[in-house]
Amino acid sequence: MPDAAVYVVPDADFDDWIVRTDTGDEVAHYATREAAELVAQQIAQERAIDLVVKLPDGRTTRKSFIKGWVSKLFGR
């Protein structure tokens, strides 16, 4: 099973950025990648999942917000 993640992807025309869940549901559209990433990062932190950004040139970046066992143990 793939890791849970929230995605930031450009729309088909590359004029805005979409925040999506790993099930493909669209959360919102933003005019800039930076704005979309801020919202997606907050979602990823709250859900303790990965943030994946797919760039127009085909590159992909991934940042993990998955909590380790120490954080889970102490509730952080």
C-alpha cells in the first residue's frame, strides 16, 4: 500500500495549482505554487502524511510529516 500523501499539482493549462488528496479529491485551487504548498503542508502536518509536489517539468519533490515512534509516544 502506498504511503498516504497530499499532492500539489499544476492544472492542465499551468495557470493555477491544485491541492489533492491521495484519493484524487480536489481540496482547492490556488494562483501560485507557494500558496498551494502552504495549505498542503498544513494538511500534511495535521494528518502526519507526506507532501508531494509535482512540477511542470516532470520533477517531483516529497516531504514527509510522518511522526516517528518517539513523537507518537510523547504526543508531539
